[in-house]
Amino acid sequence: MGYDNRPIGIFDSGVGGLTVLAEVKKNLPHESTIYVGDTANVPYGGKSPEVLLRHGRDIIRFLQNQDVKAIVLACGTTSSTVYEDLAKEFPHIPLVDVIRPGVKACVKLKIPRLGIIATAATIKSGLFAHLIKTQAPGIHLEAQACPIFAPMIESGITRGSIAEWAIETYIGHWQGKIDALVLGCTHYPLLTGALTHVLGKSMQYVNLAEHTTQALKSLLVAKNIQSDSTCQARHKFYVSGNPEAFNKTAHILLRDNPNATKISWT
């Protein structure tokens, strides 16, 4: 059995992808990572496919120059809008998105009444709904774009009256109408407490970060590119905007000091 101790690239528009990184650190403790937060361009949810493709292309090229062995598109918007285009442009680097693993989990769970919240671009793409309808036509799906959520989370608002008001405004009417909620943006697990306060303690959540990490693990095994179990993992962080706000949120979520470096992908 061979080993590949090169790092895994993970990117998102901002701090949302840190939920994926947290899962990777927990479940793949010997894997090193390079995280890219495109904080100068956050949020991605209202951007056109052409702009998203350009950002994705720039970041993947940057990560390739860092000699990563695989890349996780830890962004629901990028995953639902331009994943296939990026996979065609970069056929020699394995890419893992967050949408398809989430759909697979929902199909396996056989949840009869499902809700998904995501960015406007993710909902507009219709990808999640299409895949659910194709793979599990018996599931009833409600979908809601929540464009204010990602900027709110990037500003550090994840709980309290403002967060609960936003949730109530967007999906308060779903109380009693869904059995589980898909957190269709990797930022959204940071709102779980506020979501539970509005939707009730019995609400079940589908966290894309968890299922994406399992998909990543399967890919590493299938391609025989896991790190050696004796390898000490290292984690580097790069952002396109001001590192200070990112570092603060990352410190809370990851419980360490990311010390992100500001850099331009172009």
C-alpha cells in the first residue's frame, strides 16, 4: 500500500468551509490541508456562474501550485453551479463537491419531508432538487434561498435575536411541515443553535460538511492517496481579504490559531 502525504486543498468564499475542515481534522487526523477563504469576494450566493467559474479557476490553480493531491469545493454555491465545469477544466486533480454527498445522505436516510436552505445561486441552480427527484422521487422537498445568512455569519452573527429573526422570516412557516433540514451552505451549521430555537429540538439536520468528509475519505482510499498514519498533519490558511475577522471566527470554530496569510490568487 502506498501513501501520499501531500495536503488536501479546501476552499470556500469565507469561513463556511471551516465546517468541512473541522470534520476533516476530526475524521482524517493524519491529513494535512491548505484552506483558502476568498473573503475579498464573499458572499458567492449572488454571483453569476461566469464569476464563480473565474474565482474557482483562480483558487484551484493556486492550490495546484501548492501541490495538493485533491481539492474540496467546500462551498454549496460553487458546487451546485460550476463543479462540472471545473472538473472538466482540471481533469488531473480529484475534486469533491458538497452537494452530491448531501443528496446521497438524504436518499439513504429516506426522510419523507425534507427542507433545504442555501444561497440564492444554489437554489436557483435546482441541482439538489433535481438529484433528489431523480434518485428518491418519494421525498417531498421544500427549498428556500436565504441570501442574508452567509453575510450574517461572516459578520459573526450566529445566535441571538437577529439570527432567530432572520430564520423565522425565511423558514418559520416550515415548523411542523418538514422532518429534516439540509444545511445547503457550509456556513449554515454555525446557525444550528438558532435554527433549533425556531424549528424545535426534534428537527434533524443534514450537515453537508459531515457527508463531504466521508466522500473525501472514500476518494482517498479509492485512489490510494491517503497520508501515512504516522504523518503529523499540518494546516495552512490563506484569505484574499483581511485575515483578522477570518482568524477570529476560525479560532472559535477550530480552537486553534489559524494565522491566515493574505494572498491574491491571480
